[in-house]
Amino acid sequence: MPNSDSALPQFSYKKMLLSNILSNWAGYAVGIVVSFLLTPYILASIGQTRYGIWALASTLTGYYGLLDLGFRAGVTQYLTRHLAAGNSDSLNKSASTGFFTLMGCGVFVLAGTTLVATLAHIFFHVPPGLLREVRLVILVVGASAAIEFVFFTYSAVFTAVQRFDISNGIGICTRLLSASFIIFALKMGYGLVGISIAMSCANLIDYLLRWRFAVGLLPSLRIAPSLVNYRSLMDFASFGFWNFIIRGSTRLISCTDALVIAAYMPVSAVTPFALAASLRDNLDNAFAPVGQVFFPAATEMDAKGRVDELRKLYLTGSRGMFLLSFAVGSVAILCSSGFFRLWVGPRFAQPTGYPAVSFLFSLLAIGSIVTSGQRIGYQVLMGMRKIRLLAVLFIAEGLANLIVSLALVRTWGLVGVAIGTTAPALLFQGIVQPFFVCGVLGISWWAYIREVVLRPCALALVFSLGIIGARYLEPVAGWGALVALAAAGSCLALLSLAIIGLKTDERKTLLFSPARGLARRLRALLYRCA
């Protein structure tokens, strides 16, 4: 076990990670804002029935992502690993094998899409007058998904070279372009089919841009049928199979709650839990962009045998993730009561006969905070190809979720289901996963607690006292008051994080040095203006 004071990775490397995290957050934020603003406009333009068709087509696209059987994760893993090892021959063999394998998946998706579109009148309850539109939309969206499979190998290059900033820049531009295309199509009266074509055209531009930039970022990349080989295919299949199991297990975890509630309680009970779970999902998604940037870094360090740096990356990164998740999660819990009352109204926020939605969210958020805090460990295990271990952990958590929820739902109702989701997350994500990661990396359990857990726990104690004290405040009366409460809570959270969560050298690097640099720039600007 390395000394906790061992040298950190070079600052330039940390700067790159921070840049990737910020660019991922920017891409996530733009997507949220565009969706928030565009959805009411689309709904008002095409109506509830056609919007339901569009939502159905989008859902089908999500299921298409499972048809690669995890091969895309395998392509990303081995491109990153071979690039880090400087093995261009293996890199090009993996890229070529991945390209043509995923092209085959794309053909399969296109064939499946054609079948679903042809039999749409059997699979879905569609008004006869809209059947032609439904078929066209499914075909267009499916074709776009098939093309994405073909170009995915080039998209994986951005992860391999750790240039999330360029990837997100392309994504932001094409997301805005897609919104513009959709608005134009609706204004021209092209309706639902116009929306699908507009989005597919923007997606095609996105794929082409990624192909062009990927070639520039990795000039040595060569894709040819002659480089396709059986060994790379087996590597993808092995890694992809366990990744597919993980994705299936996470789907089990996310779907268990609604199924258990519907089986033992009135269907109306699903609504308050679903509302709480939707905000919990947004909290989870806010941290997904942060964890993603650590995967190629961990893969590179493992490929080069830089175990000391990998240990430090895990310890420092996990503490940072815990601090952020505690801060953001606490503010979300603080504002949840007012948010749900303003968003869906008091009738749904505090339903008769059921717990308040904000209380259910608070229970779920505890598990979400711990799970988000362990995203670095997940990426480290992925980077080290310990994916079978991850799959076993997720399967165990999914089964525990189901068993505990079934045991508690009859006596505790929705609260029992929330506990059935949170308790397994605390056990498997908060204790079991770091235990195995520390074992793989050769880190003692006490070193993990000292470096990762103590400061976030102290921060959590402060936040808990603040949330309890805030219960005595008057309920927020409007969106303006809610924004003010969120802003005040965020400021206090950041202040507590800086004082309690960060070490002295980290405060100097992350706060004081940037502040002095900004002050110098402002002085120079004022001097020029004078």
C-alpha cells in the first residue's frame, strides 16, 4: 500500500480530467435545457397522440442499444488499452473487428426495425389513420440507430484519447442543430415524420463530424477487412457479455420497484413512487458524466502498469465524488418538498393515503448519493477488466433489491419499497464494492476510510443538521423562492465542502490559485480600459 502522501499524477493530467468533467457536464446541461424547452413546443405542435408515437419510437431506440450485446463497451475498452500500450497493430485490429462487427449489428437493427414497422398494427394500439406515420417514424428512427452502430468505432476514439471536450463540443453543436431542424420542420407543417427526419439528419451530421475528427485525433487509425481477427472478436465478446449482464442487472434494479408496487398495492401507488424515482434518476445522471472520464484514465494506468497512480486516482477521485454527491444530494433533498408541490401540485406531491413524494425521494437519494460516490471504483474495475466481479455485484444488488422490497412492501408499503432499493445500494455500493476495489489495488481498509470516507462523513453530518433545521422554515411559495432556497443551500454546501472536504493543498490548487489568476486578469482588463 502506497503512502498516502505519495505524489499525485501530474497537474496537467488532473487538469485534463477536470476539463473532461466540465465538458461532460456542459453537454449534459445543454441536453437537459434543450429537452426542457423543446418538449412543450413539440407537444403543442403535434398533439398528445402523435407525441406518444414519438415517445414510443424513442423507447424502441433505447432497446436497440441492447442488441450489440455489450460489443460497444468492448471496442471502447480495447481501443483505449491498445492506445495506452502504444500497440498500433492491435489497435487497428480491434478497430477493424469492432467496425465490421457493429456494422453487422446495424444491419440486424435495420432488419428488426423493418419488421417492427411492418407489424406495428399488431404490436401497438395505433389509430388506423396514423398507421402510415407510425411506420415511417419507426423506419427513420431505426435507420438512424443502425447508422450509429456503423460509426461507433470512431466515436470510441474520443474516449481512447481522452478528448471528451471535443466529443461534447460536437454533441452540443449537433444537439442545438437538431432542435433548430425540428422547429423548422414543425413550422413548415411536416409534423411527426418531419421531426424524425430532422433529428436523424442532425444525428448523421454528428456521426460524420465524429468520424472526421477521430481520423484527425488518431492518424494511425486504419480500418480494413483484412485486419478483422478472431482474437479481437473473442475479447469483445468476453468483455461485452459481462457488460451486458451489468446493464441487465441495472435494468432489473430500476424496474423492480414499479413491478413490486403494482403487484401488492393499487396501481395508483406507482405514481408517487415514480415521481420520486424520476428526480432520483436525474440526480444519478448528473454524476454519470463525471465518472465516465475516469474510465480511459484508469485503463491507461492499468495498461502501463502505473499501479501507484491508479491507487491515488481511486482514493482522490472517490473522495471528490463523495463530497460532490453529498453536497448536490443534500441540496436536492432540501428543495424536494417545495419542488414537488410546485411541479405537480399539492394533490400529487402529498397524495392521500401515501407518504409525501419528497420523503420517498429523500430515502432513495441516500442510496443514490452513495452509488454516485462509488462511480470511480466502478470505472477503475472496468478499466482493469474486472468486469465479471462488477457483474456479480450488480446481480447480487438486483436480487437483494427484489427480495427486500417483497419482504417490506406488505407491511411498510411505499416506504418499504424505498428501503428495499436504498439498503442494497448502501451494502453493495457503499461497502462491498470498495472492499473488492481496495483488495484489487492493494489498499488497506483503514487507508480507504481515512482518505475517502472521513471528510465526506463529516460533511454529511453538517448537511444533515442543516436539512433538519430547514424543516422549521416556511414552505416555499413559488419558483422564485425555490430558486433562492436552492442558491442559498448551494452556497452553504460549497462553503462547507471547501472548509471540511478539501485538504489544504487542494484548497490552494482548486480555489486560491484560480482566484488569484482571475484577479490578475481582472486587474489587467481594468488597466486596459482605464
